[in-house]
Amino acid sequence: MIMSLSNRFSTLLLGTLGFVLVGFSIALFVTSRIYLNRQVEDRLTATLNLMNTCVEPKPGWVRWEPRKRRLPPSRWNERHATTWLVTDGRGRLLTCPENLPDEELPLSWFSRMGAGTLPDRVTDRKGRSWRVSRIRVAPTGGREPDVKRPQDTPDGKSYHDEIVLAAFGSLDETEATLRSLGSFLVCLSILVWMTAALCARWLLRKTMVPLTRLVKSAQRLDAANPGWTLPEVGTGDELDELSRAFNDLLARLHEAYDRQRRFSSEASHQLRTPLAVMIGHLEVAQRYERSGEQYRRVIQLAHRRSVELGQIVESLLFLSRPDASLLTLLESLDLNCWLMKFLENRPDNHRSSDIILRSSNQDSLWIKAHPHLLGQLVENLLDNAVVRFRPAA
């Protein structure tokens, strides 16, 4: 299927625009996702830092002292939901927010924390997604079996081999925001692409008007018309340069066409007279028997005329070349001497005696000319004079 030039431009433009829109939408979506997830991670980091103030590692054990600092509240049902858990190294729950609904929490939140296999993202029993951030606090200097661990106290202090702090941040709002952003970017990209398609189609049609005008003008060109050229589009850009270049080409083509036409007319004019003379002598020679000397004279005349025809054909072919004016070899000639020799070698006819050479200047008159072309010029002048002043019968 052949596509028009406007369709090619439209396809290229819209394809590029679609690629740019897709790339921009993906980049904006990924950037927004990174930003929103970082906000969740910042909230979890702040929660863990506050919880870490209640932990004091000692050589051989870790002390958990929840009353030392006020633990962060659990925003379970708020817009930016966050909660937290504290377990020992075996995964046993030490403490959690009071308003944490145990019936909605999966058991894996507790059983996997101590084993260290809790993933970075978990789901509760309602299907809500949570981002997980953890801190594992170990005794300073490693575990020492000889060190006796203190007993827990009634004020909430407890001593453990290891403590795991975990903070959970809800991803519901983040995912909802990303879904809304993705839908918005898709709809906006489609709207922008369709608007650009309509505008590009309209602009390309307006832009292609001068080129269409050039094409129609070129289709109406006639080689027989000497003034056949393309009109100026007047846009002042590459189309004007194209029009001027094409007009220069048309001028050269017209010159070649005119040269060919002149060659045809000149060839018929130059060849007609020598052929008629030669044919006439040959027909007269065939009418009755002649002597050998008479036949020899007819043959010599036919030979001279044949040589003359060959020179005429070569001259015409030479002059028909585009570079004939550059390749013409000029010679210095004494015009008086050259005319005498030309008239002496000219074939005899019934009006040869009427031609008399007279020169008002006895000195040499030197000119630069092509000998054969000059002879053809003089021959044409004499033939025309003989025909014009032929006496009435």
C-alpha cells in the first residue's frame, strides 16, 4: 500500500509523540511510586526509632523497658494507618498497641518475626497490604552463657536473649493513589495523542498546499510551450528553492528540445538541395547512352556531393551537441584567398558563370572561423540568391 507524503509525516509525528507520552507517563508513575513508598518508609523509620529508645542491650541479654518512653499509638483505622509489634527472638509477642484488633491480624505476623523470615510486605485477614520494617536488637558483645539473666520486674521491665521491633505501614492509600494516577495518565495521554492527531492532520494539509500546487502545475506542463515553468509558491522556504531548481531544469530541457527542433528543420533544408542535385544528375545520366568521360564526370559529381552531404551531416550532428559552442575549433583564415578556393572547388551548375568575386580591399583580410561551417554559410547564401533571382522562363 502506497502512503501519501502527509500520511508519512503524520505517522512519524504521532509515533514519536506516542513514544514520548508513554515514556513520560512511565517515568512520572515510577517517580510517584518511589515517592509514596518513601513516605511510608519514613513513617515506619520514625516509629522504629521511638520504639528503639525502650530497648537497652547489655552484655549477654537485652532489656525491654516499655515505660521508659511513651510508645507510638497505633493508627489502625486512620488514613495513614500504622501499627507495631514487639517480640522476642523466638517470635513470642511481648507487647503491641492496645487498639490493635487481634482478630484481623494473621498469625504469621507473630510466628515469622522471631525466625527472621517476615517479608517486607504482608497482608492481613481483610486483604490490606502493609509495608514491614524491622530492627533486631542483640546483646552487646554477643551471647555469653555464663552471664546470668536478671528476672523480669513488676514495672514491665523484661530481659531477653534478643528483641525484634517491627513497624507496619498500610499501603492502601498508596496503591489507591497509584491506581488513580495510572488511570489519569492513560486518559490524558490518549486525549493528548488524539488532539495532536487532529491538529497534525490539519496542519499537514495546510503545509502540503504549496507542494500540491506545484504537482498540479507540473502535470499541466507542455513541452511545445516555450514558457513552460512552475509558478513561485511564495513560501520563502525549501519549496521556493525546489521550484527555482526545477525551473532551471525546465529551461535546459526546453533549450534541448528547441535545439532538436531546429536540428530537424536545418537538416531537412541542408540535405534537400545536394540530394536533389545528385539525384537529378544521376537521372539524366540514365536516360541515354553516354561516353565514358561523361559517366566519369557524373560519378565525380555524385562523389563530391556525397562528400558534401557527409560533411553537412557531421556539422549538423556537431551543432546539435549541447557543448558545440565550447568545442568548435576556430582557424585563422584569409577571407579573400579562402573565397577564391571555395568558388573554384564549388560544383558547376547552370548559374556558376553568374558568380563573380570582387574585393574592394586587395590586402589580406584575416578572420577566425570554422572552415566548413563558413563554407556552408556561403553555400546557403549562394543557393538562396540563385533561387531568388532565377529568370522567368
